[in-house]
Amino acid sequence: MAIREVIKMGDPRLLAASQPVAEFGSPELRSLLTDMQDTMLNLNGAGLAAPQIGVGLRVVIFGFQENPRYPGADSVPFTVLINPTLTPIGEIVDEGWEGCLSVPGMRGLVPRYRELRYTGFDAAGTPIDRTVKDFHARVVQHEVDHLDGILYPRRIRDLKDFGFSEALFPGEDLAED
Ligand code: NI
């Protein structure tokens, strides 16, 4: 159990495609998930993908309640999602502000599908199959992008909608990413 260093944009490991997990229930996978959870909670993050701690496996965690970094967003149940697949439902795309622990202190306006179905597995290899929308859908899309080597700034349509949190949202006292 350990808080790991979150690597930052510019590190080539964040640009690599991650590999599927082949074995569930292993001590290595349990240890990875514990470290990811400790790291995410320590930084008050809404989600974390394994590549962000330098592990190239298709593992993400997410979930939060009343996170000060996302005022007004609905809570999302804590979820371990391994080998995920995403299927958009409908074609409606919403723009929303995102941050990332690998891009600290910044926010960008990112288009994401409003609603989608996601499947995958939990830590024990039990299948997960959920249909979600709004912030829950946004968080999953952000985290799964990490597994394909995509950081949110690459999704921003107009780079005028990218900047430092303190300048974009003065006085809102958003927590550090
Ligand atoms: Ni991120």
C-alpha cells in the first residue's frame, strides 16, 4: 500500500497504448489497485488510470462524492474497471470542464458523449455492464482515454478554452489537481 508518483504530461509513458490485464485476482493486480486508490484519494482526484503511475495496463479507477474540484457534479460510485469497452449511446456531445492529475493546475473544455454503455471487469474478474450519462459518462471517457495514450488537452476543440484553474475560475478555490 503506497502513494505513488503521478507522472505528468510530457512523459512518453502517457502517450502509449496500454495492454489488457490477462489474469484477475493476482497479488500484483491487488497491489496495483491499492496503490492507485491510495494515490487518487491522497490527491482528491475523481479518477486515475494505471498509466498515470507508469503502469501500462488497462486498469482505471474512478468515483467521488461532492468533490470540491467539480462543484455541482453528481456523485459517481467508486469503481474499479479493467479491460474496458465504451459504446456511445446517441450522438449528443456535451462540453464540460475537465482537469487531470497529470496536467496539474489546469482546466480545459472538452467534448464528450453525454450517454454511453461501458463494460469491463472488476478486480475479481466479475463482469461490469453499465449504462450511464452526464458526469459519470464524462469521467469514464476521460479515464479510458488514458489507456489509449490520450490526454484531455488533445480533445479540446479551441485552445482558448484551456488554461490555469486560478485564472479561469478566480476565487473559486478549486483544490489542486
Ligand atoms: Ni486524467
